[in-house]
Amino acid sequence: MRNNVYFTFISMLWSCGLILPTLHSATGELSYSFPEEMKKGSVIGNIAQGLGLDRGRLAARKAHFDTEENRMQYFDINVNNGDLSVAHRIDRESLCGQKPSCVLQLELVLENPLELQRISLHVQDINDNSPQFQKDVMKMEIQESTNKGTRFSLDEAHDADIGENAIKSYSLQSNEHFILNIDTQPVGRKHCELVLEKELDRETEREMHLLLIAVDGGSPQRSATVSINIAVLDANDNAPVFSRAVYKAILPENSPLDTIVITVSASDADEGVNGEVMYELNHVSENSNVFSLDPKSGEVRVVSPIDYEQESNYEIRISAKDGFGLASFCTLIIDIADVNDNPPVVALKSLVNPIQENVLPGTEIGIITVQDRDSDINRQVKLSIQPHAPFKLVPSIKNYYSIVTSGELDRETTADYDITITATDEGSPPLSSSKAIQLSIADVNDNPPTFEEKSYSVYVAENNQQGSTLCSVTARDPDWGQNGKVIYSLLPSEVNGYQVSSFLSLNGNTGRIHTVRSFDYEQFRSFKVYVMARDNGSPPLSSNVTLSVFITDVNDNTPQILYPAPEGNSFMNELVPKSTHAGALVSKVLAVDGDSGQNAWLSYQIIKSTDPGLFKIDLHSGAIRTQRDISDSDSTKQNIVIMVKDNGQPSLSTTCSVSLLISDNMADVPELKNMQSYDGKSSKLTSYLIIALVSVSTFFITFIVIVLGVRFCRRRKPRPLFDGALALPSAYFPPNYAEVDASGTLRSTHNYDTYLTTGSRTSDFRFASSYTDNTLPAGPTLVMTPEDLADVF
């Protein structure tokens, strides 16, 4: 009930502004002061205002307090407005004991960028503890013969509060025999004694009952009372005396239980019961249960675990009393010696995980702290990080260290790191501990796709099936996720004036290339396209590769006859003089093949002949020559059917017919006579016209014979009419045909001259001359149509 009233009083003071938290600014540190026992949720101060930050930035920077594991978190921060508030009941005496200053340290961690702020919280003592005596009743025995002015020590009262709230004074109930003397110790403790002011008389008063009151200096004041019962005895004139007024001992921490710390000793000059000394612990404190005192031997023993980190020294007041109540006091000071029993503890306070692989060396990725609860050299700690890792530790504030990158990171080489940080103290023997930190590397699109080949070449036969698979290209990207996803495409370009998309198509996901159309070797034999591989990163990266497509020839073109011309309404006969000797060139078949290579190698063969033994044809050139001399018995008209075949697999062929007329005079040619007879029958001309035509024809034939005779006389040496090629009308050549030197079809060594008679109009009279030595004497070639003969007649 009294505590509730006190808390209500504190709350009133807080609301009235009489108790306020104070903000102190230090270098890189905030400091607040506030009273203990504040209600949960009470606001101590505003951190955002103290740090000069925008209140909205605390949430964005993930502000939070860093606390050790298994530690009570007494404070909260509201990241929305920056208020620092009480999260749990704070009792200064539980946290700091009798220490004159109670300071709690908070570490505020801010991220983006990583920042650590130290906050000192000074807990102010309030008078929430009353003084307390060890016993409810003090019993004393005093000899009646005790001299006036004799002093009797009294047990002290204990107050958990400090400063003004600690014990301020003692008072003694008014009586006629004793007064109270208060002695203030250097450490601030007050020691009280009873002083005999008037001699005692056992016969008058055998017992006395006094009341001792202890009062603290808090507001409101708190007090405690103890009853002093004094028994008046017969004379005992010697009090026990300690061998030393102050005993000191050093005790290592973690000493086993029942360890003897020290033995105190006091002697009494009296004999018998008056000389029997009993020892007793006199001072009440929270640590009084750590040690025990043997009342007879004076041995001080350890009864609870000793931990230097919790308490480094103890001060105990010991009394020695004889059998009749005379007492003396001594002080026992026990210093606890630190032992290296606490390994360093590495705690991860903040970590950026994952971290981008393109961060620069020296980038801070995390903060750690190292703590060792030991003291002096036992708490000196050395940190090390595993070798061969691109990270290092950089000292920061006090026991804080930053983990920074010491080299470049590459996710494609190492995607995850297991960082081990080892802390070793300098105690003997040294203790160490390790902290493992797992760090992932986030991918950055820093690698373009790379093709497996520097360039690709593919061969495809012409007349391929439309939509067939041509080839596949493959590019690898070591990046991850979308950064490593490869998309293929054809770069825009032209092939023979057409877009490349009209020839090929590319699957963007698989890199498989298909043909869009059927290729023709005779149109084009090769082309190049460019394939781009692009990843799906941001920004995207790409690389290109050249794909060379070579079209191979297929034997899909039959040989085409250039000479003799295809048969139609006209006919063509080769005139062979009867005087032709064996081996003379009489004609030549000219043919071409649109294919190439061996598919265009042509061979010539006579498959049918009027006189098989008269003529032969060269297998490769197509030249028709006589096998023997022409005799008068040979038929005037010779028909030869020739097959021209290529060398493809399978081979293709075509045939042509060559008509040869053996005669020295065109007038003797039966075919011409038949044509004249046919034209005479069908003509409706008058006999006058017929006579005129015969006259002109006779004159013309005579002229021809004369010209031939003159040329024959000049040459004297028989020469064949043809040497290889003939002079042909341009209409005989197939479209898109081009003569290629050394193709085996036409020879560039043949040259021909053509002579036309005046007025011949549509009739073709070719007098071919060659620059070779194997040409027959003059023998004209006559090509006439029935319409031409009609015009003549």
C-alpha cells in the first residue's frame, strides 16, 4: 500500500515537471537522466530530436536497440516519432546495488548507412526502500559496574538507497542512562554507539528496554525501528579485542564452496564465561549470504559461488562478544581476484545481406561487437578473420568493429561466403570463441552472353525443305536469374537485296535456326548473317557472332543444248563436202549445265546414227569428226542423235539431233528440191514469177559457186568448216547463262566471222572461218524457212 502511494507521488512529480529527464550532448553520445520506478510506457526523451534526425527517418533506417542475448530489454523506441520509453520496471538497487552512479548503456543501430549511436541512461535513485535492521530486537548485557562514558556498539541499519535517500540519522528513545553517539564513516556509513551517561544499578533496574530509530534522507522520509533489550549484569570489566581492526583477504573468483577465506581472532582478558568470545556477522547487505562465519572459530568460508564480474569486493563488519555482552568490532575487506573464466563473445549487430557483387573495396557490410567480462589483461581481445576471404575488420567505436570488403566480389566465382571471426583474449590460458556469418552475394548483370564458338559455319544442300533446321547457336551467361537468361535474335541485314528474315528464322529461346525458303545454288552460293545473344538484365548486355551459310550444289539441272538450236519451224543442216578426209571437224555440239563441279562435267555420246561408222563425237568437247574419208556411196543425208549427260549422282541428260548433208553443191541437195517442189505446188504465182525465181536462183547459185571456187583455190590446203564453237544467235543462250573460263563448255580460243549477202533479209547464210588449221574448205550452212523460199520465188 505504501509503495503504491509512493509511485503515485512520483507520477505527480513527473506530470508537474518537477522530475524531468535531462539530455546531455557528448561527442557521438546521448545522455538521459530519469528516476527509477517509472511506469511502463513512460517517455524518457526523444532520440530523433537528440540526434537531429527527421522522425520519419528512424523507421526507414530500421532503428533498433542492440542488446545482448538473455538480457532484459528495459527500453523501447517508437520509430514513428522517436520517443524513448520505459519497457519494464527499472529498480536501480537491483541493477546497480550500492554504486554511487547507475548508468545503463544503450546502443542504437541505424542502417542505410550503418551507424551506431551510444546512449547513456542515468538512473536516478528515488526513496523507494526503507531502512532495515538485521534483527528486530538487539540484546545486550551490561555489567552494573560499567563506568560512565563506556560505549556500546549497535548494529547498523541497512538502506538499499544511496545518497540523500540512504540512512541519514539515528535517534534513541529518551532515557536517563544512555545517550546515542553517531560516528560517520569515510565511506558515508553511519555507526552508532550507546554511551553510558548514568551508572547502572542492577538492584534498582535489572532490565532496560530502549527504542532505536533509523531515518533516511529521502522525501518522504522512511524509517525503521529496533528494540534494544539491556540486561544489567554483575561486573565484567574486559571486552574482547580483535588482533586487527581491519582484515583484508584476496579471494580468486570461482573458489570452491566451503573455502576458508580468512580467520578472525579476538581475545578477552577475562576468565570463564566472561572470557568466552562469540563471533557474528554484523553488517546486513545483499551479499551477506555469500560468506559464513563460524561463531566460535572465527573462520570465514565461501557458501555461494564467487563471480568477479558480479562483485569485485566485499566489506563485512564482524563483532566479537564475550559471555556477558561486552563486544568489539572489526572490518573484513575481501577483494575478488579475476580469473580468465569468460571467453570473448562476438555478437553480430548489423549485416547487409545479400550484398551486391559490384560494391567497391572498403564498403561496410556489417558491424560486430566483442565483449569479455573479465578484467585487465584477461579482457584484452584480438580479432582475426579467416584468410583468403575478401573481407577485413576495421576498429570502430570502443569494442565495435566494421566488416568491410577488402577486394572485389564476383558472384560467378563465389556466390556465398561463410565468414568466421575468431576472438582470443590474452589471459592465461587464453580463451577464444568464434562467430560464423553467412553472407550471400547478389548478382549484378556484369557478364554479357558468350557464344561457344567464335564463328559458326554451316553447309546446307540446295533445294532444302522449307522450315528445316539449319543449325543451333548456343551462348552462355554466368549471371543468375534474369541476368543470365539468354535471348537470341538475327541482326537486320540483306542477302542479295532481300532481308535476312526472308531466308532464316531464329528461335529466340533455344537458338535453333530454321530455313524460311528453299535455297538455289545457282542463285547464290553463300551468305553471312549475324546472330545476337542478349541477356534479360538491366541494362541488358549482348554479344554477336557471325554465321556463314554455304549452299552446296545438287544435280538438279539437266544439260542445255546451245547448238544445234532446238527444232522448230526451221531446220538446220550442216553441209559436209564429199572430199572430207578422216578426222576432219564437221560440227560441234555446244551444251551447258547450270550446276557446278562434277555436276556440270558434260560428256557427249552418239546414241543413233544413219551410218554408225562414218562420224564420231569427242567425249568431252562435243566435236563431231569423220572417222574415215567420205565416199560417193555414203548417203547424202546423215542424221546423228547425240546424248549430252552430266556427271552428277544421279546423272541427268538430254539429246539433240544433228543433220549433215554430204554434197559439194547446194543445188544437188534433195531437200532443197523437195522444198521447191512443195513451194511450187502451194504457190499461186504465175508462171512468170516462177521463171523469174529460177533465173535469180540460178544466178545466185552460180555466184556462190564462183566465190567458193576462188576461196578454194586460194587456200589449196583442205580446212574443216568448223573448229569447235559456232557463231550463234544470242537467242540460243539460256537466260542468266554466263560463260566461265575453263568451265569445260565453251572455249575462248574459237573465233568466227559471219558473212551475209545483200538482200538476204531473213535468210541466214553463214560462212564461218576459223583461225585454226583444221577447217574444211568453204561449205556454206543454209538455214531457210518455207516462208523465205516463198519470198524468193
